[in-house]
Amino acid sequence: MGCDTTEEPQKGVYQVVNVNKLRGKIVENGLNVEKVATRLGMNRSTLYRKMKDGDFTIGEARAICEILNLSIEDAVAIFFADYVA
């Protein structure tokens, strides 16, 4: 048995980043994706891709938490989501 990494997860069912909650927090802070991307030092399209793919480094997630003044609960809900309907 062991870990078989050849199987791909079902697309659209499991998602690491809760994009809807992240977008909501961006808006709550009076920002948009472009402004957050600029503060992160990345291109807007790169941030959109990272949001779509859930491909954030720990440093990027930490920086987003600081930019958006996220609580621990919000950060966990955004970056450690495991199911998005």
C-alpha cells in the first residue's frame, strides 16, 4: 500500500484556500486584489493564480495576515480550509 501520489484529487471539491473568505476580507479592509498584490511585491495575475491554486508560501500567508489584520481564527479558516462547497 503506502502513499500513492499518482492519484489526483477531485477538482472543485477539496480546496486548501477558502478564496471566498479571502476575497471578503480583502474587501472588508477597503482593498482589492491588485493592492494586496502590490503590498506583497507580486503581480496581480500571480496573486489571482495563487488564490485559485491555493499555492501560498508560509511567508506569503503570513504577509497576507498582516496586510488584512486577520485573527488566528480567520487565518485558519482561510488558509487551512479543506472543503469548499
